[in-house]
Amino acid sequence: MRDYFIRRLLLIPPTLIGVTLIVFVITRFVPGGPLERAIMEAQMANVGQAGGSSSSMSGEGPGLSDEQLEELKRYYGFDKPAIVAYFHWLGKLVQGDLGTSTRYQDSVWSQITSRFPISIFYGITTLVLTYIVCIPLGIVKALKHRTFLDTSTSIIVFFGYAIPGYALGSLLLLFFSVQFGWFPMGGFKSIYFDDLTLWEKVVDIGEHAFLPLICYMVGSFAVTTLLMKNHLMDNMAADYMRTAVSKGLRFKSAVFKHALRNSMIPIATTFGQNITLVLTGSFLIETIFDIDGIGLLGISAVFDRDYPVVMGIVFLSSLLLLLGNVISDALVALVDPRIRFK
């Protein structure tokens, strides 16, 4: 098993190189990049200085000399071929440098780390609450199949599965923030947060986080609950359960000693995908609730063609997903003693 995980870890660097190379090459050919924006700003500046003359208004002339264009290409890294520029970026990455944001003129690493606390708070809270609630709920639904409890909770589960988190977020804001005023309109904390006591700070963060957490949990909540229930029901109908009960073991004891462990295998396999929420979150939910997390930073970087930030987020998200898959394999081996990776 040790050799298997060593091989999996050794596959992470070439996979990251493949993913980041594809994204990097795409950013080189997408129109409207930082170079084009700088040229457009120079043209607009010349139009303003010319006072709207006919030649300026017609857009004649680039507004920049050849030397200035070459300097801009050198500044944004467009003076080299795509492959050469990629390996230059990769060399800086190995040294821990993700580059400089073309929008904020600050290091990409600083831009991302400044949003770490918010993204980690929502990611870990969502992950923990999802598994704490969904696994017991799935067990209860399987044991109480076709009862009133199962039917009533299924309505909530299917509602959560049907409605996207960002759409639910808009409705929650409309009713509970605009109409009733029970919760803040958005953000992570109040503007007077520093003047509050410790308990008031906890309450303030809780009020701001309540609605976004519902939106974060609604999708994974439904999937995880149904996954737990359906696989537990399949295992309860298996031959080994009938054998265990026929030998005198109580049914519920057989469920928790045998069926439950086998039913946890699908939950373990999806852990690697869910762990990406710890970092990336959801840019749509963060946009709706004005949460200054990494998801909102990423979508803003795409719209602004801030390619260094895009590459930094792609690298970290891909790395976390690959590590999450390795963790999922380890959890599967831990839950299922039949699995031995060789």
C-alpha cells in the first residue's frame, strides 16, 4: 500500500504540469488580455487629451509607440513564445512565486492568502456540517424507510437537490434580508466588527454566515444523504446480513457492525471532491452574498483577464483536488479491509 501511495504522489507533479500548461496556453490566445486593455486605455487617454478631435475619435493610431508596445509585452510576459513563457512561470512557481496580479499590482500569493481565512471558514464548516448531518440522517432514513420521517425528510432532500445554491441564495436574500431584515445583506462581517466584544463577534459572523452556509450545503446535503441511505439499504438486503441475523445477532447490531461500514465506502470516495470546497468555495454564492473569498477572486480575475491570479487559483485548486483523491483512496482502504492497493 505504501508503494501505491508513493506512486500516486509522484503522479501529482506531471498532472499539475499538464493542467496548468493547458490553461496557460489558453490564456495566451484569449482576446481582451492585459496587453489589449493597456492599449485601449492609452487610446482613451489620447482621446481625452486631444479634446475629442476627429482623428482621435476615429481611433486612428495605437496611441503607443513601438518601444512602449515592446515594453508592455515585456512587462506582461508576452514577448516570449507561450511554451517559453510557461516554463518561466513554472520556474518562478518552484521558487514559491505565483507572479504579480496585473489588476492589483500585488503578488498573487498575497491576494490569495488574504482570502484564505474566509474560504477556509466556509469550506471546513460546510464539510463538517454536511457529514455530521447527512450520515446520521441517511442512516435514520434507511432504518425508517417508507415511514413519515423518511417521506418528510425526502421532500426537503429533493428540494435541495433540485434548486441550485446560487438561486436559493437570491431567494433567501430577498425574503430574510430585504423583506424581514433578519440577516445582513452580505459580506463576512459588519463594518463595526472590531469594536465588538468576543461574543458579539461570534454572533456577528454567525448572522453573516447563516444564509451562505445553507446555500453551500444544499447541494452536497442532498447527494450525501441519498448516497448514505441507498447504499445502506442495499447492504441491509445483502446475504451476509441475513446470515448475521440468523446466527442470533440483533438486526440493528448487524447494521452498525457490518452494513454501515460497507456503506461508508461511497462516502469515502467522494471526500476528495468535496474537500476542494475548503479552498475554492463557490464563486456564484460568493458573488451573491458579496463574500470576499477565493471563489469571488477567481471569477473577478477571469473577467478582468488577470491571468497570473487565474493561474495561481488553477494551480492551488488542482493540487487540492489531486491530494483529495489520494486521501479518498486512503479512506477507502481504511473503511474496506478487502481493498489492498498494490
